[in-house]
Amino acid sequence: MLLVDLQVAGRNLTRHTLRNLLLGAALAMVTGAMVLLGALADGIEHAMFESATTLLTGHVNVGGFFKITAGSAAPLVSDWPKVLAATRAEVPEIDYVTVRGRGWSKAVSESASMDLVLGGVDMSREPGFRKVVIPIEGKLDDLMQPDTVLLFQGQAERLKVGVGDQLTISAPTERGVNNTADVRVAVVARNVGLLSTFQAFIQGDTLRRLYGLNDTTTGAIHLYLKKEGDAPRVAARLREKLAEKGWRVMEPDPQPYWMKLFQTVPSADWTGQKLDVTTWEDEMGQFKQFIFGFRALSNIVLLLVMAVVLVGILNTLAIAIRERTREIGTLRAIGMQRTKVLWLFLLETALLGLGGAAAGAALASAFAGLLNAAHILVPEGIQLFLMQEHLSFWLAPGAIAVRVAAVALLTVVASVFPALRAARLKPVTAMHHIG
Amino acid sequence: MPTRLAALLFASALAAAPAARAAAPAPAPDAATPAGLLEVIRVIDERQRNQGDWKALCYLEVKERAKTDQVSELLVFRRDQDDKQMFLFTKPKAEAGKGYLRIEKNLWMYDPATGRWERRTERERIGGSDTRRGDLDESRLAEEYDATFEGAEKLGAYDVWRISLAVKPGVDVAFPLVKLWVDRSTLNILKRQEFALSKRLMRTAYYPRWKKVFSESKKADVWYPEEMRFFDEVEKGNSTMVLIKEIDLRPLEANLFTKAWLEARSR
């Protein structure tokens, strides 16, 4: 029976080819725009997650601050092996762990200088690093040698250095003593969006020496979980358990550690060590806000377009019903129930909506695939926001299917009122209609 | 601004050093002997601590690599009795009204554009900037460093002692190693070099012209450097010059070192 109904609905659609084609095309455009904007936002978020959780943060971080005086602060975790042992005992969800030094310094070359956020890395314990950081010059393994640094392409260009060149890294130790380290550029890596504008990596022991730290002091312990979605739950549990075990733990504050280092922590009235447990979303809070804003803006634009399309659907169906009034009257006169008339009209629009949306999604996916393949370079200013060097769309089949279904559903909802009007027509009145 | 601030604080710390032997001139101590060396360092500390009031009109010239040179004019107020300093920028227009107020260990910055005071924390001043923590502190060379006499030599036309200062164990200072070139006849510092923990030279300062004037607040002669030049030795090409044009050593008003006073003057 359903097959017959579908056949009838399909034939009705083909009888009014031009009108339905235009309506279908409008639906395809809206769906296509939804798919493209959604894939771009997903691409940004995916790139951000990939790069951030490798370069800057784990899924969950056990970091902290050490304050010698109330007005000073250093991003340090003292006695990290003990903290790590306690953390491992409380978090069975851990996949792997990295231990990172954290620092803030001035890098000076022969001809330029810039401020850098430093990550101290031990390359033998960084399984995820190679997935995200792609060397342009040099080898990542060279970063195992003492007094070496990894710069991203933009930083190397700004400092006018290449692999083998010397840099002076200048920073105060946690006790406020000025120190320097002469380092060799071992790797120049491809930019990975905003993070690579300020984040560089230095061999772990060199960072320790620069900041005058012992072997049991580090910047943060990055925890990578088997399921990244567990991060908020794990962070909350870890805060509680570490506090129970006697560590002083900071209240949750969704800000990157360097913002706390410069703003909130130095003005807080405490001294000594406090641990700070954060999730990757806390560390990337501002970028998440940007993505939220981008999605909100694109959704508002799409809603406006969708509203226009819905008015079009209402209008088109109203015209269709007027044109087909005599046909409806005949169908009703030979015994077709009102619900059946309603069903046929809804089925027609469902087919139209589904066809248009599917076509739009297919075209947009193909277009996004082409753009991905073309490796279009994003202008440097926009790279900061898009977190991407090349324009990249993340095409998730599930998300596309949801968007197609949403457009089809909206089309059906829009057709309910005109279809009801058609179903309510009296057979005699309808048959006498001259249209 | 941080580079200028560093230079200013340092200049302010050095300026208006009382001439220790002004009232009853005595032969300068001999830095070549251990007792004489300690005495020289104590005199330098004492001159920097000063304990007088002064107000000066200063010109500041900042050169930074790949940037346009900046010239500013400002008023500097200092009272060592209770360790207070204040800077009020008067030129150029964009900087006019900005001020710094140091009360004990806290340094506050006032921006008339926002009308807000910001406390400059140790980290803010140090992180990535040329500002040094030691620039704010009173001179405690004798307490914090072990001095070594390195020799007598000529610095231009001057006969100087070269003195090396290495930080004492367990003491935290911005620069663990400092070298001084001290004028043998006046005990004024003519050159100062500061080194990082890594022994890397970070900053060289020159004080080529000193002037002696009578301080009403101190009731004694004081020395002040008319010209100071600071050279960043890590980021070559960055330098700051401070010229003290007018100096007034009369006692300052009691309520001068307040936020309200600086705000009122900023307007």
C-alpha cells in the first residue's frame, strides 16, 4: 500500500516538474549551505581538538602553580611522580600520559625577537606528537638532543631562522633570577593554526635548566583518556580525590593556564603549591567560544534562509491545492478518506523535501571534498581563527544525515496546513471549482 | 613601556645619591683591600638608599630593534625615607597622564584613558619584558653579594676599580653576577654589567656624567647622574637613554605619593 502511495506521490511530483524543481532546488541550497557551514565548523573544532590535545593540553591536565610570594606565580607541579602515581590510581580511564614543562620566555635571534609559550617535551614519551606536528625542516627525533628547540614555520619566519641556527631563550626562574639558554633550532614544523603562533617546544631538560627546576618538578601532567568524552567527569573526580589525599587543589576555572598565570593567580593571596585540574575544553575555552559564536551566527543565517524557503513551500503548496481542487473533489467523490488526502499531500512534500535535501547534501559534500583536495591556503589572519593552515571541511556522515532529515522534516511540517485545507474540501464544492 | 620603566626605576634608584663625604671630605677607601672593598660597596648602597626627597624632570629615549624610536618627558618623584617613587608622563600626548606609583613593594600603574589602576605583579614586569625585579628594590649589594676586587683600570678618562659581585648562596636576586666600574675619586658607578644565571651578559648601563648638588631635605651634598644609558645585551640594538634635566631636592609634600594626587595631576 505504501508503495502505491509513494508511486502516486511521485507521479504527482513529476506532473508539476518546473514548480517542484524550483522548490527542490531551494531546499537543496539550504541543505547544502547547512552542510558546508556545519562541516567548516566541525573542521575547525576537529583541527582545534587534534592540535590542542597534542600541543597544549591532554584530555585532562594536572597542572598547578607554585608561589614563592603572593605576587608571583610559576606554572609548576612539584613532586610530580607522586602526583602521577596518585592520579593513575584514581583514573583507570587513562590511555597514556605525558609530562610537560611549561614556560614563558623571550626568544631572541640575530635579527628579531618574540615572546613564546614554551612546552618542555621528552620526545620518547610523546606518542601523539608526531600525528600533529609535521616537520618541514629537520627531524622530530633531533628534539631529543639537549639545547634544541622546535619552532613552527611562522615563528621561524618571524625570527628569520632555520634549522641549525642559534636562538637565545631568556626567562626568569621561579625565584625571579634572570636566566638564558642558547638553543639550536632542530625542527621547523608546519603551522597548526593559532596555537603555532605562540607555542614552541624545547627539549625537556633544557627547559628545566632554564627555569632552575629539579627532576621532580614539571609544568603539567597531561592525561589522555581512552574516551575523550570522559574528560569532565574524570577531572571532577580527580579534583576531589587529590584534595582528599592532601594536595591543595584550585577551584575549577575554565581558562588557559597562561591566563591564570598572568591574571588570577598572582593576585590571589596564597603561597606554596596548588594543583589545578583542567580539561582540554578549559584550556581552550576562548576558542570554544569562537566556535560556538561561529555556529550560532551560521545557524541564524540559515534559519532566516529557511524561513524564506518555508514561506515558498506554503505558497507553492497553496497554489498546487488550488490547481488540484477538482482532482481532490473527484478523489473524495469516489470514496477517498480525508486522512488519505492529507497523507498523500504530506508524502509528496516529504519526497520533495528528502530529494531536495539529499541532492543539496550530496552536492555540498562533493564541493567540500573538492575544496579539501585543493588544499586551499587560508590567509594568515584568518588562520588564527580557523585554526587551520588549509581550508578543511570535516564531513561526518551522521551529521549530514541529521541535517538532511531536519530539512525534510521542516518541509513536511510546513506542508501540514495546506494539506489539511486540501483534506477538508467538500467533494461537491471541489468538483464545481473552476480553477 | 616595560623597557622604559625598567630604565626609569633603575635611574631613579641611582639618582640623587648623597655625597657621603660631602661635609667632611675624607680619602676614598681603597677597594684593593678587603675592608676597603666592603666600604666601597657600602658607600654605593648608602648613596642609592639616599633618604632624601627629590623631584626631577627627565627625558627618556627608547630605541628598539625594528621599531620607531620613542621619546618621552616625565616627572619623577622620590622619597627614600618611606621608600616611595612616582612617575608621571607629560609628553608625548599619547602618554601624557600615565603614571606609576610605587608604595613599598607594590607598583601601581594608572592609565587616564581608562581611569583605572593596575597592580603590576612581579610576573607581569618580568615575563617577556626587559623589566628586572631588582630595579624596584633598594640597593643591598653588601648584604646580597660577595664582592671581589678585579683590578684598577682606565674607563675612558677615569681611573676606576673593577669590582665583581657574585650572589651569596641562598639569596634570590634578579642577576646572580654583577660587575661594577667605580670611579676611584668619587665612588660613583660609571658602568654596570648584569649577568644571568647562565653567566650570559644581559644588560650594560653607563653613567657618564655625575653632578653634585646640595639637598635641602638631606642637608648634605648629593650626587646624581645627568645621563644614563642602558643597553640590552641579549636583544642587541635595544637601548634606553635617560637624561635628568632639572632636579629639585627640596622636601616634597607629605601627601604626594597617593593615587588621588596622581589622578588629579593626570587630569
